[in-house]
Amino acid sequence: MKNIVIAAGYATRLGELTRNFPKPLLKIGKSTILGRMLDDIDLIPEIDEHIIITNHKFAPIFEEWKAELHYTKPVTIVDDGTETNETRLGAVCDLLYAMDKLSVDDDMLVVAADNLLFFSFREFVDFAKEKGTSCIMCHQQPSIEKLQRTGVVELDENMKVLGMEEKPQVPKSQWAVPPFYIYRKEDLDWVRHSVENGCGKDAPGNLAHYMVEHVPMHAWEMTAGRFDIGSLDTYKEAVEKFGGVTDYRQRTTDDL
């Protein structure tokens, strides 16, 4: 299984902090946002490589960061060739670019690079193995306003996905979908041809929505919380709240 990290954005909402520096490599305590995620994923036996897709502007910074790493699995940096927010490929196209560039033909764990997580991806991988399908994550979100800004899924009693909507004005459930996915090898042809068949290019949730319409998928309910770093305020809050936490197991949903 390949761990593919989508990290090609320009984080314009963080202003000067990320004008010339990638958001995933911002410090949280002694580590970085991305480093904390990889510390967990690297321990999963099924993972055999970390593939980080970034842009041309930030690729040299990721290469410098990579030189200091000591993970058990190799880390590959992929440069998508873009240099501005206006010319970015979009998350789905970045994933397709990395798959084509490296001839990926394996199960994929696909993750966004700007979250602090307080559970292990090991649980997610085990769930996907049990179900034998491509999978998404989900969590209960009671706020209608927040549901209107994310993907929302309908599920049956076995957590099989019955349908998915992106940013629905009238959500059909309270199951929100964060940007973490597992796509099985047998479903990769659907992934490869997604954009040419009408899948949206920008948000990674567009691909999940497309895949739900074409292949069986299940949803794993997160067992603890996450902290989405989407603005300067949330980054500062993350540093204050979690800068001293080095183990995801030290935080639970209640902390968020």
C-alpha cells in the first residue's frame, strides 16, 4: 500500500507564514504537521512507501526536509510543476499526476497534509481489509452549517456508503467526510479516468463522490478527533493546544 500525501496547495489563508513555505511543514512543537501524521502511518506494516505530491515552488523545501528523515519506509517527493495558486492542478489532478509519474498500481492510502489526528490510521487500514472495498472516513457532525461545507454520506447498518454529496444545502445525514481515503488496487482504473469522466479537480472529496457512484465503498467512523489547520488562527491554536503532544493517543475527541 502506498501512502500518498496531497501537499501541493499554496495555503493562501495563512498569509505571509506560507507565502514561501509549505503549510504541512509548519512546526507543531518539535515536529511538523506532516511529520506527526507520518510518524503514525510509517508504523503500518502494509505501507511500503510515502509519496508526497507538492508544487514546484515548495518541492526544494520538501527535499531538504526529507534529507533529515529517518522513517522505515522510503519517502518520494513528486513535483507537479506549478508555481502559483492560480495555476495549481487541484487535489484530484495532483493525485492522478503522482500515480502516472510513479506508475502506482497498488492499494493507496490518500491523505490531506494539513490535519493533526488523534487516532491511528492503523484502524482505518484494518477496517478496509475487513470490508474488502475502497473506504472513506466519517464522523458525526451535528452542525448543519459545517455539513454544508463538507462531504456528507448516507450509510446503511453495515457502514456501506449508499450515497455522497459535496457541500449539500440540505444534508441527508450527519455523517461528515474528512479528507482521508483508501482506494483499492482493483478500483484504480476508475480513479485514473475520473477527471475525464466529469469528476471535479480541486477538492479530494470530489473523487470520493465520484467513486461512490461507481464502486462499492464503506465508511470507517473515526474513533477520536482531528484538528484541521486551515487558517492562521487555527495554526496558532494548534501550536498552543498541541505543541507539547507527540503521541496521537494523548488526545481524544473531548480535547477538540
